[in-house]
Amino acid sequence: MKSSKIFLTIAALLLSVSLTPTPLRAQTSQTLTLAKIEFKGLERVTEAEALEKSGLRTGQVVTIADLDAAADRLVASGLFKNLSYGVKGKTDNAVLTFTVIEQSWNMAVVFDNFYWFTDDELKEAVRRKLPAFDGTAPEAGNVTEQIRLALQELLAARKIEGTVEYKLTSDVSNRVVRHLFRVKDAGLRVCKLNFAGARAVSEEMLVLKSGGIFDNDYSQVYTAEFVESNLLPLYRERGYLRASIAAPKTKQEATDECKGVGLTLYVDEGPIYVWDKAVWEGNTVLTQQELDAALGMKSREIANGLKIDKGLAGVRKAYGRKGYLALRMRAAPEFDDENRRVAYRYAIEEGPQYHMGDLRITGLTEQDSNNLHGRWRLLHGEVYDEGYLEEFLKKTVLEFLKDAAREGHPLPALKNVTKIVPNNQKQTVDVTIDFKPESAPAAPPKP
């Protein structure tokens, strides 16, 4: 018995190393009887789930290679980002301890076009394979494949044809990354749309503006993105800045004209707001009066969200004309629900001021290029005016072409391609204007 105690001490030392997959460690034909299997470090994952993923059971006779394989299975499950294990006790009464660090479950899971099921049914199907599932999953690992398999099994159980596919995608704003699961080529046409709760914008108008939803197969994600980009602006321009449209409820539609799904979207319009004021913070180049003028909003007018967006573009243009090209603005609306007013607080980071660098004009003869170059009024080293290039192309280039025609050497129809390259180290801007002949119209077909 003394020799077995010595062996187990050695084994414990060998098996306490990290197991983020590495080559198998010491191999031996010596067997162990597992009297107890325990896990340390579990938070979200249950001990029963971890034990099931390991493939081990108490009372099992194993070798060191079997323990290595069990640890590899735990890592391959995607539930853990780090793992180690150790063995204590006697060969016929061994205690196996896994010490784990779980993956962070912090990325949303989206079920796209599973209209046959409720969200609760989908989540329950996934929990049968992953009891820890709560609507999120780790950023990486094998968990997404287990979710895909669970959804595929659900389709098979309901005798629904289709293949579940997975991809990592982002929302319409490109700020939130998420796991997306959908049934490939489901071919579910959108046959009918209802907007419950629509008043300020009529349901007829919302349906009329929803052509993109009707023109595509049903996708919850696409519908949400379409609503965000095309329907909510209808409310924002009317001052309903807090309007929202919830994810659609689906039902089967089957008529002679259309077989697919009908969608009901629930609209929460919220109150209409009027403009109170803008509060500017961090501005030194432009005064509050100049910023208010560029924004263009007047006190007590309807808080038209689209006009506010356009006004912010005007603020950026005003800074750009003074050479501030790296402007950052953070907007925070402050709603006064009692008086139905809204004020916006704008935190500004003006950044560095840029100056004119090199001007290159290509695609013309040397004489014409020098002629046009001489008409450029923004000198090297002067504060860069972001609006000057547009004015130059619309006015000065047109005058140049007319002068060339009057002088007896008219130029062919030209189009220009501009390239603006800021140098962040030198804080300069290089401008290239490349002129190219416009494509000749296609010859008419021969009779």
C-alpha cells in the first residue's frame, strides 16, 4: 500500500498543470477507482452539467489517459476557458478535483426566423443541451455549435425541414456583436403587416413604407433593422423622439395569394416633444451662439429628430471650415415629460486643427494642370477649410473649362475623383484631384 500512496502523490503533481489543450501528460497502465468527482470554480454551470460533459462517473475505473481525455472534453465543451485537475487518496478510493474558470457569457443570442416557436420554446430546447443557457453565450468556444445542434434537433422533433446555420453578426449600428441563428432558405414570405398602437403615423402609412419587409423573406433581424432605419424616422421627424416598435409577433398566413407569415408590430409612440435648448460643453473654437446657429433649432418648435441630425451635420461642417476635422460629439437628451420639452447636452472634443498640405492635380496636360493649380486659393500651411474643395470643384473648375473653350482648346467632358488624406502626425491635409474623361456613350446597335 505504501507504493500506491507514492504513486498518487506523483500523479497529483503531474495532473495539477493547466489543461488549455496541451499534449497528453504522463501515461500509465495504473488504474484508479473514482470514489468522488468534484468541481471548484463553478458559477453558472451546474456540477451535474460539468460531470455530464466530462463523461466520467463515480465508481468508474480509469487510467491517467482517461482523465486527460475527460479534461479535454470539458475544454472542448466551450464552457470553460481554463481548467486543471488533481487526484488525491488511494488508487481504490480516489478523489478527482477539477478546478475551472468559466467562459464569460456576455454576448446575446438571436433566433432569427424560427417563427414556428416561441422564444420560451427555443430557450427550453437549448437548455436541454446547455442548462446554463440564459439567452447569452460566450464570445468564443464550442457553445454556439451546441446551440445550433439543439435547434436542429428541435426542427427534427417537429418534422420541420431546414438547416440551422450560425454566424457572428452585428446590429444595424455596428456597435453590438451577437450570435445569430437562422433556418437557411426557409422561404417564409411576409404576407401581412399590422401595426398595433399606431396613431400619430397611420397604420396605412407604416404599411405603405414597409415595402422592404414585403420584398424579402421573413427575418426578425432584418425587420428590426428596417424598422430602425425606415419607420422610426417617421416618428422622430414628428417629435416623437421616444417612439419604439417592438419585435414582431408572427402567425401563419395561408391564402390563395400568399402563403407565409403575418407580422404584428406593437408601436409605443410616447409623447411629442418641443425643442427647449442645446447645452454645449467643451467648445472653445465656436461660441454657443455660433453653434446654436449651425444647429438651426428654435425654442418651442417641434423637436424634429431628422432636423436635429441635419443640424449636427451643420455643426461638424462649421468646425470643418476652421480646420477641425477630428471633432467628436456626444449627445445626451434631457426630457422634461411634464412640459413635453427636450434639451440636448452636447459634449464636444474639438481635437487638433489641420492645415493645408500638398495639392496634386492629375489627368490634365502640364499646362492645364498648372493653370488650374494657380486658381487654388488655399495656400500650403493655411488653416484647412473642409468646404473649400467642394466650392472649387463646382465654381472654379467650371470657370476653367469655359475659359479653355473660349481660348480655342476645349477640353473633353471630364469627371473628377478627389482624394483627401489627413496626416494625423503633421496635422495637414493632402488633396488630389484626378480628372478622367467621361465614358463615351455606347454606339447604337446596327440595324
